[in-house]
Amino acid sequence: MKKLQFCGNEIVRLLQDHPDEGLKTGDCGVVWGVYDFEKPFYEASFYNQNGDFTDMMFTEKEVEEVLGIDGETFEEKLEQVRHFSQ
């Protein structure tokens, strides 16, 4: 079994635009889905610059970690995302 970069509840920042989802480089999200396939992929709720949340799947190369796991709930992490996205 390979080591996954994320295990859930991390805050990540997009490294590229995703216009179909209304997301731009720098938008932040909270990882909530982890899929251990040959090429791992993840899902997160991203807070876009319009103030809306959008769920999106991504690979490890599409994001950078902003904040790791520290015992906070998913809802608390979503509130922090607002701060990182502004």
C-alpha cells in the first residue's frame, strides 16, 4: 500500500484554475474524500472568491497543503478556508 499525501481534513490551495467548477488558482478547500487507487485522487469542498462552496475531485499535483490535521472538525476547517481564500 502506497502512502497517500492526504488523509482528510487538511486545508489545501489550488495551483491552477478550474473554470468549469468556478475555481481559481489560490482558492482553498478542506479535503474530505480520499481514494486509494493506482493514481490516488481526493475530494474537497473549496471556497471560491465569490463566497460559494464547490466540491471538486483533484490529484496530488493540483494542490498544495496549507494546513494539516489538528483535531478540528470539518466545519471548523471550512471556516478557516474563508480566511485563506481572501
